[in-house]
Amino acid sequence: MHNPADSVSLLRVINVPPRGIGTKTLEQLLEAARAAGLSPAEVVRDLGDSGPRSVFAPRFGAKAAAALANFGVMLNHWIAARSELSVVQLMDAILERTGYCDYLRDGTEEGDERWANVLELRGVAHEFAEATLAEFLEQIALVSDQDTVAEEGKAPILLTLHAAKGLEFPVVFILGLDEGVLPHQRSMEDGEAMNEERRLMYVGMTRAKDRLYLLRAFRRSTYGDASLAEPSRFLYDIPDHLLAGQKPHKQLRSSEAYKRATSWETPAGRRREASRPANYKQTSIISGQKYKTGQRVRHAAFGEGIVIESRGTGDDEEVTVAFEAAGLKRLVASMANLQLLKG
């Protein structure tokens, strides 16, 4: 869509998902383009515009010409829309029109992972709301790992927990210790899958010789939607005396307060628990929030500003501040060390 003259890319996608454009039709398309001194995309777009009246239609069988014309119609529509729609809107239109989700999600775990990769790309596109398609493609152009390594042995090694088995390092960072990430959301209803996630956690922990950092997200952006993250249940299993730093508190749902809030006495005196909807997400309650809307604060790096909003999570606060010099910032109160100002 960005560069219709890119014949290699066109041939990669013209029959994905399958739309009746086979090898013989592609050979005829390339031959027609060569004979006319045009790119294959120009031939396809002409078929999309003119259909059976196209000068290229007689070079193909009726079914092949119709299949190419249908793709040409889509391509012409997207090229016309690329200057009017945002990258996310354009991506959504393509995914819906092509049925790409149904094509990838074939009922296998690999299919779900492929679709998750597409959604991750959509999440990246969501961050470029004001960018043109060309600007977005420039930003996400893949760069070889070797292009970013200035000096051998000075770069961190990134690898999955599965790939870490049998290896050891002086210092190890385990990222993404949030519910839905580790353990993965697909393991939530499967006891054996949850046990495997726990084993993977311990594989990662035991890769460290000297020092281990366990990191979780206060707020996580998934496929373009940001929400407060819930700490991984595996963090609560680690004995306190082995840890340095802030360990997340048990969530409200494991407390008596949660049980009282979600159960009631029946006439027979038996206690019943309320059921939660599948999309329910528990949020913690914090009492005595320190920061309130309208307060003036000072940050060591961002300077002075005004609190726009403060929301509690666990035993912490997420504070949104409009700084005079740095603009709008979201900060974790326990780490930001905001100083309250008078007035």
C-alpha cells in the first residue's frame, strides 16, 4: 500500500489469506506486467478499476481475472484511504476486510501467538496516532542486532525463559512479572499449564549466579490499551528474607474484606459467594491518598506542576501531574518523591 511498485511484497500478500490466486495466475500476472512495461500492482489496480473491461482481463481466465480484480479493488481503496485514516484505522480496515484474524487463529496455540503478534504491532501503531503511514514505517523499520552493539560483550543478552535453560549469568533480570504475562493468561484455567509456568519462573530465577532482579509493571499497555497491572502470583511465594526492595502486597480478593464484599447470608444462614463476570478485573483500594487534584507539587527533574488526578493501586498511588515545563506526566508516587507545595 505504501509502495505499490514493491513487487516482492505484493506477491507475498496477494494470496494471503487464500483468495484463488495460484501460481499459474501469478505467472500470467508477471508476464502481463512485463509485456506492458508496468509493475504487477499497476496491472492488478487496473483490473480493480475496470474489471472485465480492463485491457488485461483477456490475458486471464474468468475466475483468475475476478480474483485479481477483487484484490485490486481492496488495494485501490486502501491507497486512497491512507492519507485520510490513521495507521490504526488503516490496519483495522485491512484486518477486517481480509479476514486475517480468522486466517491466523486456526485453533492452535501457534495461531493464537501469531495473532498476538499482529495485535502487538497494532499496539505500536496506536502510539503513532498523529503519524503518517510513511512516518510509522520509518519508525518500525527493523534494525539488525549487530547494528546496535557498539562493542562486543557490552550489550545485554535478551532471551526467553524457555531458551534460558542450562545457561547461567552473573546478573539476571526477569521482566513482566504480571498476571496474564507470567503466568500467561492462557494458563489460568489449566492446572498443569500453571505448574509449567511456575517451573519456568524458577528456571529464570536459578539462571542468576550473583544477583537477580524481579521486575513488574505498575501500568501495562497491551495492544494500545493501558491498564493497571496486577502483580504475578509467583512473587508472593518468595520468602521475604530472600528479597530486597518493595514486595507487592496481597491483593484484596484474598482478604476477609473481599470475602465480605462478595458474599451474603442466605435465609438459611449459609454464606454464598457472588460470581464474577469473565472480564472482571479486581482493583485494590487505598485509604488516605496523599495527593489530590489541584495540589501544587515539585519534582526533582520536571520542576513544579499541578496534580490533575491521583488513583490508588495496592499501597501506592498513580499521580497525573501537569508540569509547567515538562507537560503532562504519570508518576508512581512512591518512586517520584513529589514535594507538596503551598498555594
